[in-house]
Amino acid sequence: MQLSEWQPIMRQLLEAFADLHRLSGSEDAERSVDILCLLLEQQGIPCKRESCRLWLSDPLAASLSLPAFPDIHFQAKTRSFSAHCPQGCEAELFYDSQAMSFVTDNAFADWSASVRGKLVIADQGFEDYVQRLMRAGAAGLIHVWGSPETALHEETVGPIWGSPVPEDALRYPRLPVISINQQQGNALLALMQQRSLRARITTEVREHVATCSLPVVEIPGNSDEFVLLSSHYDSWHQGLTDNATGNALCLAMALAFTRHPQPLQRGLRIAWWPGHSNARYGGSAWYADNHRAELLHQAVAHINVDSPGCLGGDQLMINASGAESRIWLNQALQAVTGNEADRITPLGKGADQSFWGVGIPLHFALRETQTVRSTLSPGSGGGWWWHTEEDTLDKVDEENLLRDARIHYLWLQQLLTEERLPLDVHQYLQQMIDELTQLQSIIDPAFSLKPWATLLGELKQACQSASPHHLHTAVGLWHRLRYRAADDYHPDLSYHNGAFPGMQLLSGHHRHTCSDHYWLMLETQYLRQLARGMELLQQSLKVLQS
């Protein structure tokens, strides 16, 4: 397939998706899969339409009012997985100046007393903060968005990655959460400076289980190995840049490699996920659970495609696991744009990274951002319209989308046709050593990470003569330590982040800032994570020396 054919094909999908509100579980979402499957069928590409049952939370409506000022009106949105509170919650308002700050164990009781029973106004609304408010007994949360756009963004406060197991149920928020824009937030805070205020908030959230489609294309290669390319097809509202553009790019790659002129050494598997937005990565987590054996033994890379082709998305960066050769990652960008990535950073938790427990050695994603940022929007290429009703077709830049498709094509062409994977294990080990040093500097000295550092140094030597297959296996084990705190079968909470998340829970705490019982909990966390890490690193050392 010629490059000149990509743009019309991608445009066809974008135009077909333009008026669909593709929230998972909705008729429009299923209609979008009908369209995608039809486009593939018209090109002679078989598509398997899998079905998965997902735990969904749809934010429907929210309100904020002030009994003392009935003529003042606010625009508000609730959050996916907020508590459903249509009857309303009325309480005294309290501005939490510590919302963005770490609260030590010894200070937690005083902080809790300040927010208990209050409608808390805060400058953040992340899941871990909602969990902290729940623990303290707050009545509800009013999140004030931190940048000046007037549009209100959809978001989630769901702490569970994918569908829950029984013990997860207690973690879902039991307090209502709403968001207002910065201008209205400032006006509310100005009123609070004049007098104490009571407020009333309502939230309407539909929580339900629904069967959702998960379309997959499999393009075979000469071996059982495959590369997984993925994008979520569900969206908030029309979601043209988040993520219809990603769906279009994946469609173009399906056509390109179905008609690739050279035999593929590895297969390409393309998945379009449901449940990214209102099921907290439910579709990709379901796939990891239901295709574990194939992913564990045959997948060599996962490339996630989220929000390419955005208006103003002129700066390119790469989120990568660290095991990938930076030179290799940049070669595709240089070939297409003449420039390297603005930066290459470790993957966070903003996408369908549901595969840390299945041994895949390569995980990366291209990201766009704007040269001059005016919003805190983390998606849609830094566009203010992210997760709003304004994410429409006019926010798509087709030239940027073609640029991003060409970059993905070059990455995939090499991964699918070349025998060796572009690993840089020495770089990854050094990155982990540096991250371990940084972590050690912010945790109590009683929690020594030296045993891990020693083993990482030994692994550097062991890599010198290891076979490619053994390196793949070792890197998969390192990912489990670097990116996960839990076992291979139960994803971490959605907000566990940073290098070595199982040890990150210790950061900020010191013996003199903790009660005896909390310090004992930290000691237990340390000992268990230390043992888990030693086992993973020793296992990888044994693999490399075999």
C-alpha cells in the first residue's frame, strides 16, 4: 500500500466517527465498531470481534449551589466512579491548602479533623486524594481545574485498574466528586474569604455492567511472535483527537501490513480497546486476563496509540519502558521529521498499560504536545478541548496524523521484519540504578535498597554474553519490578506510580513522623517488597547465566 493512500482511508474513519458519542456500553460505541469492521471487510482484512463484560461508570450530571446565594449559578461535572448522590449533599465549605502536599502520618489526624464532614474545595482531584478524603470522612469534593480554559473536562476517580475483584469493592469512592472551572472556583474562594459558606452538590452517576465489543486484527508472520498495536475506540463525547485519530492510524497500519511487500518475520496484532474511559482501562485489562498465555509466550512489543494527529501537536515525545534503544526510537522520528524526540520519558499510567505482568520486553507510545502550553490538559496533544464536548473534527490536523502514521510504520516495519529486537539492556539497568538512588534519597535510611542495587550491578555483567531470548525474558522480569507493586495477575491501583511502585509507598515517611503502628506497616511493606524484588532480580540473573 502506498503512503499516499493512507490519508483518505484515515479521513474516512474520522468522518464516520465524527458524530458518534462513543462511551463504552452505548449504542454509538457499538456502532463505531460496526463501522470499523466494515471498513476492514471492504479491504479484505478479517476482523475478530471479541466481547468482554466490563464494569462501567457513566457520569451523567452534577450541580453546585450556595443556599446563601441562590442567584449564583455554577457549571459542574461529576466524575466517573464518583458516588451517585442525586439527593444532594449539603455541608460547610473548606478549602484544603494541603491538597497538593504530602501529609505525614503524625499530621494526618489534624488534617482529617479539618476536612471531616466538609465539602472540600481542592486544586486536585486525583484518585489517591479522593481515597485520602474518604479515609478522613469528608462529605464531598469540589475540584477546581488548574488552568484558565472555561471548558469542563471529563475524568475519573476510579482507583481500580480494569474490572474489580471482590476485595476491590471497598475502594470505590463513597463521596460525591464534582469539578468546576478555574474562574468559578476563584469566585467561590473569594466569597469564602468574606464569610463561612455552606454549599450543596448533587451527582448522578450510572454504574452498570455491559458487554462491549473488542475488535482485533491478526496479520500473521513466519513465527509465533507478534507485536501488539493498540488504541482505545471509546471516547468522552465525539473524542476525535482522543481517540478517533488513534483508531484511524491503527486502521492504516492494518492495511499497510496486510499488503506489505516483504514477508513478515513476526505477526502484527491490532486491538481497539473499549472501557478506557468509563471502565478505567477495562478492555485492555480484560485482554491481558483472557489472552495471558499468548501474550506471555509470543508478544514481544506493545505500542499504544493515543491522541495522534492533533491540532497544534508540533512537539513529539516518546513514553517508553526504558528497555528500548533510544537511538532506534529516534531513528523513525528523524527519518520523518528530521528531528529527535523532544524527550523520552518512562511510561506513566495514562494509557492502556495493562501488560506489565506478561513478560513483554518493549512498551512504548508516541505523544504530541504543543510548543506553547496554555492548559493542564494531559491529552489531545496538549489541547484545551481534551475530554470535552469540543473535541471535534476541527481539532484534527491531518498532516500531523500522516506524520505520526509514518513514524509508526517505520517502527513496525523494523519490529516485524528484523530478527533482533531493539533492546538496550545496559541503558535500562543504569536507568533503574539511577531511579533506585533517587528513591533511596527520599525514604527513611532504615529501608535500604542496597540489595537491589547490588543485584542490578551484577545483571550488567551477566548481560554481556546472554542470548537475545534470555534478554527478552530478563527484561520482562525487570518490568514487573520497575512498573508493578502487586502480583502478575492483579493490576496495581490506578494511582500507584513512579519507579518501583511497591517501594514508592515508603517515600516521604520517616520514623519520627510516624506512629508505632504505621511504622510497623511500612516495615512490613518494605520487607515484602524487598523479598519480591530480590526474587525477580535473582530469577533474571539465573536466566541470563543459564
